[in-house]
Amino acid sequence: MRAVIVNCFDTYENRVELVHSFLKNQGYDVTVIQSDFRHFKKEKRIKKKQDFYFVNTKPYYRNLSARRLHSHYMYAKNAFEIVERIAPDLLYVCVPPNFLSKFAARYKQKNKEMKLILDIIDLWPETLPIKKIKKTPPFKYWALQRDKSLRRADLVITECNLYYNILKSALDGVKTETLYLAKKEIKVVSNAKLDNDEIHLAYLGSINNIVDIPKIKEVINIIKEIKPVTLHIIGGGEKKNELIAAAKSADANVEYHGNIYGSQEKQDIFDRCHLGLNIMKDNVCVGLTMKSIDYFQHGLPIINNIPADTKEIVEKYESGINILEGEDFEQKIKDYILKEKYLNKTNQVKLFQEQFSTDTFFKNMENILNNIL
């Protein structure tokens, strides 16, 4: 039995590796077809990987441009030329780009006995911070490239329940499952060193135009009425200096650690922190973030304004504070800090194991595949 996984972005590679491992363990001969262009770094990848076929892809340098769309279209076209040569029994396609779902549906129409899974990991243009122009004809057409393809799939997987709810009308009559992101287990030694005299906050990840910097500043201003604040930043991006300036203007100390990829090094920083910041602009359509999973894996509760899945998880496991749009959250934050609820680390450990561990991912994958095979 042959399985092919088609994926464009290296940012989805952790999920792809887990699907690859699962299918290998199920006895499939697995090939991963992926772009050789790194989306965030805007550079070609050099290292090869076993079972991965990296397709030569035209580079682009702006996140929203005609050049990028053309690059994605040509990648999808070239990727499916390889799919046709392999002729898989199972085809697993990560979306976006939306062109991949269009090519996948077309391939399925010609190969009806093959099983097709579409894994919706992001929604374009819905999750892009472009406000009103999302509703203009070009962007509606962009979304239709995906929506019209969904009915051809034997199964559609959504990365979170929020995406399912947004696509509900297009998914009518289609087998659908939610499969959360997951992270491989890490080996770290945690030795919490929390300062009783001030509150240390962590910000992890890209600092870009979807981060709500004014809200982060507002949170700092609320907390500093109780205790001084230090903000630890792990990551980088075009808004890095703006975030640092905003935190300092709120009288927070800032420790900028740069890009850190080592789990133990991150753990050492998180061990000094009381809470992690999981805060994006309200017009960003996101139900779950990888950074929140990272925080939970390292035992850190969060201050969160992501609705839907993340909001529900934080409430269920009592793993932080939700500060959603329209809420008066000042007193909620103050009560949380004054009662020192951040000291309970067991909630985050349980949360990660039950929702985002590889064991949970593999169990859910097994149940999902049993539905179509």
C-alpha cells in the first residue's frame, strides 16, 4: 500500500512528520512531497530527509503578493505530477495553499478508488489580517478553490473546531474530524525559580502583524498595579522593536533572548516566568496556536485572547486567564495574580498529555482512519 503526503510549508512539518510516522507504522510505503522553499526564512532548504521529496519552488519575498500565489500554483501543479507517477492508495493533503485542494479534488475525480484526506491546517483568506478586503471577489474566489474541493474528499480533517464551524456549510455531508496539533515529547529538567516580588511574563514566537501589541501593553499595565513586570521575549520578527518599546513604555523590564530552539534553554527561561502571552489581534481567525501548546508542554499557564478551542481548553483545565474581546478582564487578571493561581503546574502537564501529546495524536489518527478505510 502506497501513501503520499503533500505539504507546501515547512511550518507544518512537525504535523507532517507525525502523520508520516503513523502511516509507516500502519504498514504504508510513505512519500512526503514538500516545497523546498522555507516560508518564514524565505530561503531554499538544503538538507534532505528520508522519504521526503522536495520540489523546486519559485521563491517569493512578500507574504501577500501575486508572486506568492503563482509560486503556490506552480508548486501544486508540480507536486501532483509526482503524485500521478506514484499513484498512491492513500493521498493526504495539507491545506493551504488552497490550490492543493483543487488539484487533489481533480486527482480524486480521476482516481475514485483512492482515498483522499484533506487536512485543513489554516484558513485562507479567513485567517489573514486583511479585514474588509477578505470579502471582495478575488478573495472569495481564493476561498472557493478550497471549499468546492471539500466534497471530493473521503475525509476532511480540521486543525481545530473553529475551522470546522467556519466551513460547516461547505462540509455538509462530508466526513469530518478535528485533529489538534501535537508536539513530540521533550526531555527537559524543570526547576522553577519564580520571583515573589515581581511577575515575569513570556512571549514566544514570531512577532508579526497579527500580534496585538497594544493589548499586551494593557495587560502589563494591569499587572504592574500589583507587582513590577518583566517580559521575556523568545523569537523575532518585523514587530520585535515595537513590542519591546511598548513593554518598556508600560514600565516593564524586557529581556530579549532572541530565537531559541533548544527545549532545555526554553525551559530554563520559562522556569522564571509566571505566565505566557497568547495574544493576537481580534480580527485574526485562529482557534489554536502552536505557541500555546509550547507553553503548556513547558508547564506554563497562559494569558489568552484566542477564542473557541483555546478558550475552552484554558477553562476546562484551569490553565490561565481568558481575556476575550468585549470582556472587562482587568479584575480577572488581578484576582488571578493575587491568588497566585499560576503556581499550579500539574494542570498544564495533564492538559498537554490529554490534548497535544503524540500518543493522543496517534490514537486519534487511528480512529480517524478507521472511519474511511
